[in-house]
Amino acid sequence: MTSSTSPTTRVSPEDASPEGAAPDRRRWFALAIVMTAAFMDLVDVTIVNIAIPSIQRDEGATFSQIQWITAGYALAFAAGLITGGRLGDIHGRKRVFLIGIGGFTLASALCGFAANPEMLVASRILQGAMAALMVPQVLSIVHATFPAHERGKVFGLFGAIVGLGAVSGPLLGALLTEWNLFGLEWRPIFLINLPVGIAGLILGRRFISESRAPRALKLDLVGVALVTLGLLMLLYPLTRGRELGWPAWGFMSMAGALVVFGALIAYERAKARKDGSPLVELSLFKVKSFAAGIAVQTVFGVSLGIFFLVWTLYMQVGLGWSILRAGLTGVPFSIAVSVAAGLSVQKLVPRFGRKVLQAGALTMAAGVLIYIWESERYGAGITSWQMALPLVVMGVGMGLIVAPLTDAVLSGVPKEHAGSASGLINTVQQMGNALGLGLVSVVFFGVIDERVAPAAIGPEFVNGFQHALWWVAGVLVLIFLVMFLLPRRSGERGPEAAEAVAPEREKVLVS
């Protein structure tokens, strides 16, 4: 990318870092800012997970409401991500990023000052919608700002940030809740976003260069409506089904979602032929690495959605641990994710390719099986240090997957569709996460008896945890099998990729 004197200079993604041009030195400042935003989003999710039992106790929230505190965010996030990515392509990634981080900061304040569980759920939904504007721009800005030879290093840093967010979130959430700052109990877990968000706004305006799609695009409002409707029809009844007694309309809604998605595909094909501005670039799915990676992201999101909520409830409700002890117990897992993510991208994937990701899925599944065995062996007397082994094994497995998978999915994507592609990546991961959270009603709450005496609720939660982990292990084996569809090496492109990308390049040249 050619160096510019104004931070608002518009830079076409296709022109970013052309051969022979001096790279813009500000790109590393811009990277730090967008990574901070990604970190804030990641920390916010893990902070909330660790504080859920405290919110339930202090606010009198029902099990359904605590599901909605997490699932409501995931729903809004998933429903808005593709739109957020396309808005960045059209109106400028920097502009949409700044709107997103500003809205996310405001929504965090509303969460922090929520007067009741209903207001907290509504504020979390708004927070998810704003994250849907902010997060897709992170990968888009990286994709448009950094030349191909630097992206491996950048995605390695991204993986480390994921791990750091996983470390910091539970610990920070535990400490802030345990300290009860100014008598605010759990509320500082949201209010801490305010100074970070304000700093991101100020520095983002200065250091991030503007970029957008090189040809004029229009927002596909019909596509937006169909995507949002389809996701809500699928995820809303799944999340609330158990609470409502699994009514018939819920199953009809989930079946109808498939019809809506079918209509979306037909409409997007027609839209692409008409004016070349569809919301979802279906041509991307002709790129094998992208299509396979999207499938892996979806299923991986399901496993994470189930595990993290159930794990938190297991430690704090089932075992009766304090929030600080639960937060400290997760440190080995988080450190393992961070270290393995960096090694995976920098050292292992360039040498072994797809096998590293598959090894990650099997390693993570092995960690889950060890956890089940230890939970059954030690029961309610299990200690934090006894959990360290399965958590480290799971963390290593997750780290081997999370960073290189993003690089593999985007490796064959034309730059003019970076926003749409990154929006799709995040959408399917969040959709999988929301599906996992919805399945908690079946695989966890569905096997415990909430009507037992208080003294017996602990063993019920321990039993539910073990049952849910068998589901997680099964999903991870499925991920291993789906990974055979990934290219053997990152960046490996077959004839179907060239066929999908070539027409897009021709359009750019003509325009």
C-alpha cells in the first residue's frame, strides 16, 4: 500500500501493497488498533461466560435468561455479520469499523447499567449488532492492508490475540466481579470496555487508512432481510425451545428457515447476474478452501458454544467454586491456545499443511475425553490442578486450529470481496456458536433435574457436564472428517478457484 499523508486516503484493496511500492509504516499501528477491537470482542464473550452465575444470583435471572445473555449476543452478531462486511466494502472499512466500535462502546455502557435481566438481554443484543459492524472489518482491513507474504505473520499474531483474549477474559471477569468495585458487583465487566472503545475510536481515526471495494456496489436489502429472517427462524426456536416445551411452531420455523435460505441462494444468483452486487458472493463457494473452511468454522463454533457455557456452570454451580477459582482454573487452557496458535501458523502449517489442523481436532477431542474420565473419577472432589492436563491438551488442539483456519479460508478469496468473505467466516462461526448455545438446552439442561433440593443440584450439574462433553467430543471427530475437504497446503488452489476468481478480476479490469 502506498504511503499517504492523510489517514482518510481511500486505498483500493487491489492496489494495496503493489509490487515495488514502499509499505505504509502505519499499517502496524492500524493492525494494533483493529486487533485491540477483536480482543475487546473476544474478552467480552469470555468475561460474560465466567460472570453468568453471578449475574443469575444477583439479578434473579432464570436459566433461559442466562442463555439469552450469551445467545442473544451471538444471534445479533451472526445475523448482522454478512451485512457488516458488505457495508465495509461499500462505504469504507475504516468508517464502518469506527461506527461499530463506537456503538459497541455505547452498548457496553447500557449493559453495565442494566436495571434488570430483560434490559441486559436487550443491551447484549445491541452489543452483538454493533460487533457485527466492527468485527468483519478487522480481517478486511488486514487483507487489504498487508501484502500476501506478511499475512502469515499477521494471522499468527491474530491467533495469539485469540489466546490472550481467552486468558484475559475469564481472569479479568473473575477479578472484577470478585473485587466488587464501587459496589457494582458484575457490572465492571462491561464498563471496562468504555476506555478501550474510546481509545480505539480516537486512534482509529488517525492511523487506519480507508479502503473499499474498487467498483461501485449497492447494499442488497432483500438479501439482508432474507439472511436475518433465516437465521432468526433457525436459532430463536432452538434457543427458547426447551423453555417453551418444544412447541410445534418451533420445528416449523426451523424447517421454514431452510426454505428461506433456499430462496436466498436463488435471489443472490439472480442479483449477481443483474448488477453484480449480491450480499453473499456465491462464487466464493467455488473456491474449495473457502467452502471447506466455512463448513469447518460452522461445526467448530457448535463445539465451542456448547463447551464454554456448560464448563462455567459446571465449575461454579456444580462444584460450588468461587468465580476467581473458576477463572484461574482456565489459565492453563488459555496459555496453551495462545502458544499453540503462534507455533501453528509460524512453524507447523507451512511444513505439514492440513495435517496440523486435523491433529488439532483430534488433540482437542482427546482432551475432552480425558476431562470426562477425570470428572467421573474424582466427581465433586476434583481439583483445579487435576483439570490442568485435559485443559492443556484441549487448548493445544484449539490453538492448532483457530489461527491457520482463518488463513486457509481467505487464501483464495479475491480482495474485492474481502469484506463479504470475512463477514461470512464470522457469521458461520457465530451461527455455529449460537447453535451450540441453543443445544445446551438439549445436551445439558435437558438431562438435569432443576427441581431437586439445593443440596442435590451440584451432582445434577456434574452429570449434565459429562453428558454435554460426549457431544463436544463427537462434534470434534466430525470436524476432523470435514477437514479432509481443506486443501493440503494453505494457498493451494485448484482449477475451481481460478474459475471463480478470474471473472471477478475481469470485472475489476473492465471497471
